[in-house]
Amino acid sequence: MANTEKINLLNLNRTGLEGFFVELGEKPFRSKQLLQWVHQRGVTDFTQMTDMSKSLRETLGQKACIEFPRIIDIQQSKDGTRKWLLSVDGAENAIECVLIPEKSRTTLCISSQVGCTLNCSFCSTGKQGFNRNLNTAEIIAQLHLAHHSLLRDGNARGITNVVMMGMGEPLMNFDAVMAAVDLMCDDYAYALSKRRVTISTAGVVPAIEKLRRTTDVSLAISLHAPNDALREKLVPINRKYPIRELLNACRSYIDGYKSRRITFEYVMLKGVNDGIEHARELVKQIGDIPCKLNLIPFNSYPHAIYQCSDKETIDRFREYVSSKGIFTVTRRARGEDIDAACGQLVGQFKDRSRRSQKYQLSLSEIGRVSHAH
Ligand code: SAH
């Protein structure tokens, strides 16, 4: 039987797996065993799952598979950042995930869609248009690949934090993302605490409300501007869900959680949103919300219409907002030499001018024709 007719068990969270095993006439607890084999031990060959009967292993081999996106390329930055380029259905659709090692944690930045529909004016992912949603298997596979590559390297801690800040808008792919989050937090899979899983959104307000009813993972909001007129230009979805509605959704998201804070992301664009007047307006908007502010120096890419604010301007902005009691950090750009920084993902894949020699090689090795424009 071809793999396409088999069910890819990477698509199933614990509840889904329980249903699958019960349908086979097995006990629900098989789902825990399977999760441990696949996600904790990294074993994807059913014949090696020795705590299951031989006949069950054979049935699994006939009816199911564990299928990953194909690795096209892995790049390692000077600063330790590592980036995977993965192909999902052929050379046209590629996604990336980025591993960011730090002293006290190792974060994986995961993609949720191929491309993005939101078309934020400063983001290169939007420029490539939208192709499709990723399924749960393709989302959790990113964590599986990165985590087990760390374990193989002798890094016993593995991935400690996940941020849904790669390509795509996670809240526009709600169900697949939530099933993947279930796996991230499942004790029998990656056992990450919900605090260590962050969903970042450009502000899909109804989906934030749905998220609040579903889970309590950490929430990051790509705010980027302190008023609607400016935000509409940077983040077009603001026309549908203006700042006031967005911030109200944030207030209710953490309502009732004492120690919870919203993370606001704010990309620093020279002469656009980086003045003291913007900082002042921003404080008025978010000052009452338990939050922290991440200032993201703009990462450039070919044909970008913005520039990054000067360091002094960013410092001044940060000092002003901090002086008003908002915990503010400037995010250090990581993995710039391999185009792994925020907003740079897969720019390279689509843009002939930046495609490296190495990358062309890896494409020709897999015998695919590129369609750069
Ligand atoms: N769609 C989600 C998650 C993906 S983007 C969201 O909007 O939150 C992750 C973060 O990187 C967002 O805050 C996004 O606005 C920011 N970003 C996008 N392009 C960038 C660029 N060129 N430089 C710096 N940050 C960028």
C-alpha cells in the first residue's frame, strides 16, 4: 500500500491516537506508548516498538506511517543558530524552522503556514503570497527534527521553548496548530509547560478569544504601531480588528491569571514608528496591561521598503517605555548570516538574487526545477 493511503500518526495528538487505537480494537493506553516511542525516543519504525505485540506492530505497519517533511538543507550560523529548510509537497513549497540556543534555554521558532495571507508591509514571508496551511504532522515534525538532532549531538536538554513565530499566522490555522500544541505540552511527548509555548499573532481577534477558551499558552502580539492609522499601513489586518479590540482581547486573555503577561512585539522601522511620540502613545495604549515589550530591530531583505532604526533611536525608545514601568528588551538578531532572523524566512528560497551556491547545489541534488521570480 502506498504511504499516502496510510494514516500519518504524526498528525494525531493523544486524543486522536486513542481514537485510532480503539478503532483497531486496542486499549486507549497504546496512544501513550506510541507517543513515547515517536516523540520522546525518536523511534519511528513500528517493528522496534517492543512493548506492543508483534501482531499490533504488523497492523501499524499496514495501516499507519510516520512521515516527515523532507529536509532540503540545514544551515548553522556562527552564533549557533541552526535553520532547517523543509520541503512539503515538492520543491515549490518550503518551510523553515530556526533553533536559537541560549544559556538558559533553547528555543525553536516554528512555521505554521507555507507563506502567509496577512501581507504585513515589512515582512518578507508575506511577499511570497499564501500557499497553504501546514498540517499537524508538518508542524510537530519541526520540533521532532530539531529536538532529536540536539539529543543526538549530546545536548540532553533538547528544545526547552517553542515560539510560533516562523512563517505564517498560527491563528489562521487554528485546529492544526492546537493539535500540535497538545503534543508539545503532552507529558508523553515533549512535556513543555504551556508557559514555554508561545503563539504569536498579528491580531486575529476572534481567534484570540477562541484560544482563551481552549488553552493558556503564552501569547505574543505583533503590535508594531501605537495607533490605527499607522498600524493599518504596517499590519493590514488591523483594518478588520483595530487596536482597541485587539488590546481588549489581550486583557481578557490573561484575566484571572496572576502571573501572566502578554508579550508585545514592536519592529523598529526607521522614521516610521520609532519616535518618542510613538513611544508615548504606545505607553498610553498598553500601560495598564501586564506585559513585556520586545523591540525587534528590523531585519532587511532584498527590495525591502524600510530600514532599521538607528541604535540610538532604539535605545531612546526603550529607555522611555521602560521609564514608564513597562519591561522592555531589544531583541538581539540571531542567525543573520544564514537569513534566519525574524521576517527573513524563505525569502531566500524564492529570490534568485540571494540564492547561494550551496543552495543551488542542494536543489539540483534533489533534481528539482526552481521557479524563482
Ligand atoms: N504571523 C505571526 C507570527 C510570524 S512573524 C505574527 O505576526 O506574530 C514573527 C514576528 O517577526 C512578528 O512579530 C513579525 O511582525 C516579525 N517580523 C516580520 N518581519 C520582520 C522583519 N523583516 N524584521 C523584524 N521582524 C519582523
